[in-house]
Amino acid sequence: MTRNLPQLLKSIRVPRSFSPSQLFDLRNCALRVLAKRAERYLPPPPSALHGILLHHVREQMLLGRWGNKDSPEEAFDWILEQASFRLDELLAGEDKTKYMVPLRNTIGRRKWNQKTFESKLWAISSGLESCGQDPGLLEIERTNDGVEYNGENNTCEEGAEALVKSRSLRISGRADLIEKLNHNRLRITDFKSGKFIDSHGNPLPRYKLQLGLYALVAEKVYPGRSIELRLDGARRLRVLWDRSLREFCSKALEEASQTYPAGTVMEANALATPGSWCVGCGLRPRCQNYLNTVPAWWSNSGDRPRPLPIDVWGEVLETKIYDGATVLEMQDDGGRLIRIKGISMERDLTRLDVGKRVYFFDLKPTESLSSHGRRIHPLNFHDIPPDGGLVHSRATGLQIFMGES
Ligand code: SF4
């Protein structure tokens, strides 16, 4: 069943606290960072869901919630299996995500196995122990972010998924692991399933900022205690908590607090700055700046931001049925003639009038995304892969909306 394009987001109320894992992104697009989770209209991309799954497994391992399993290896496999099953159930229950099931196939066997292997290796080598309790239930919406401040001024819990918040600093989030190493030493660890170092092996600034913001709160709660910061993933990396990082974090926080006063209502258009960071943003169908700006960037001539989300919208020129699926030709809002093949009949696009406006978000490209070493935006797209999945994959997150004609 087709739906109309959702209402544009007009304004947002600036939250009282910033999430340490997102503060760095304010320099790209403030709307994406400051809008509430509920305002997002597109589901998280499959890679983000995979991250949520592995994060959950790691959390249960750290908490020792291994049920009756004895070895970390056995426990890891068991928790992953249970959590994957649960995640697939949740995805299957929503129209927006039902085509992503099973997520294992959507991610692809190679990537799935590689990430699983890395996480399992970590679990086996971390000296973890069982507490005998059963694993908690995985929730898609629960992440490290978005914990609103209420209650006492500064909190820095210890353990896995440790709450870290400060009213005066306007910070609120959860650190993956905070450990008291001895009476005067604290270690804060954040786990990363993706890339977290640059080409020289140094931690990326966004993750230094995230850890540093936790450290700023920890210093308030435990004055005088020395703090060790660590990133943990495919490898383990220490991040030096020194004067320079403290100043970098304090300055970033101060600038954010001054630019975005808590509780003020701000216009969405004044906060939205489109760019390559629009990839994966769930606000796209509701973001006027994105919808107005990006069509001019679809052309592959000149110097335009890349990558862009694999979205396209415009006016229908022709629809036909081919090989049991819909093929749609459109003139997109960038003035290009584009073709979308293999649109599942379930999506109900067989009887669209010429001139009807249609919006597609998260299609798959039916052509290479690079040409002569340059990243391009495609002209040919699909829903169901034309090669049966040999090279191309299904657009499992595809969302389609009708516009005003
Ligand atoms: S779509 Fe782009 S410009 Fe709009 S909120 Fe998301 S990241 Fe910002």
C-alpha cells in the first residue's frame, strides 16, 4: 500500500542534554542531532541494526547474563542466536522493515561472519564470567543515546552500559563500560564495530570527543581520580586523556551550549545542512532542505557532495510490468531520465498516472557507483535485484511515498 509523503518538520525544541556519541555531528547537520528519535521517519539502515545487535550481545556478555552456559564461546553463540531471532521478529512486525528479514541475509554472509568473528574473539579473550542470569531482551530503539537528564547534578555509574550525565555540562548518555581499576583509577571503554582509527592509526576525533565528554563528567563525580580512556573493537586503543583533549572537549561543549540553548524552539530549516552525512538520516522525507537541495546534486558533473543517499523523486513518465514486477521511468527533480526496475508488485505501483509525483528512499543502484575513480549518483535503480542476487542485492529498506501532483 502506498503512502503520502509525511509532513515536513517545521521546528524542534532543543533538548536539555547532548549525547556524547552525537555531539561531533553538530558540525555537519544540527537538525539530525537535535531532532527527537520519534521525528525520524525512515527505519535505521541494516548496518545500524547489525550494530545494535552486536552491541546488545556484547552488553549481555559484559553483564555475565549467559543463562546456563559456561564458556564465553558457547554463551556468545547462544546470545547472538537469541538476539538475532528477536530482532528478526521485531523487523518482520513492521511494514517499514519487513523486507530486511532475515537481517543476516540482508547484511550479507561475508560481512556478518566477519563482524561476528571480531566480536566473538573479543568475548573469548576478555576474561568475562557468568552471573547465571538470562540475557535481557534486545530493543531496537534502545541505544547509548538520548537519556534525558533528571535528578541529581552529576552521575557516573560503573559497569556495563553505565549512565553518565551532568546537568551543568548538559551531557547525558551511556558509556559501554566503566571500570574502577583501583581506588584512584577509572577506565572508560567504548566498543566500536566499525572503523575508529585514521590512516595513521590515530583515534578518530569524533570518538576522542565522545570518550572525553564521559571523562569530563567522571572528573566531576570522582575528583582526583586518574582516568584511562580506551576504544575497543577489531583492536584495542588507548586514548590519552590530557590537557589538549580536555580543552578540545570543553570547547566543543561550550560552543554547542551557546549555539543551542536548552528548551528553545528552533526552525528546522535553519538547522538542516544537507551533505554526504544525509546518508542514513531517518529525517530525509521530512527535511525540506534535503528535499529542495539534493536534486541539484544528483548530476555527476562538477564537484558535488558524495556519497548521497540512494534516493530519487520526480514525475512518472511510464510504468510497465516486466518479469512479474513494475518498471518505472521518471523525470527526476534533477532533470534526469531515470529507470527503476524490479519494483515488487506488493508495493502497488502498477497503475500510476503519467505526471504523478513519487518519492523513493533507499533504493539500490543497478550500476556501479564509481566511474573513472569518482563516486557517482546512479540513473538506474532497483527494488528486487535483476540478477537474482548474484551481484546486486534487494532494496530491503526501500520506502515509497506519493507526492502532490
Ligand atoms: S536529511 Fe540531511 S539535512 Fe536533513 S536532517 Fe538529515 S542530515 Fe540534516
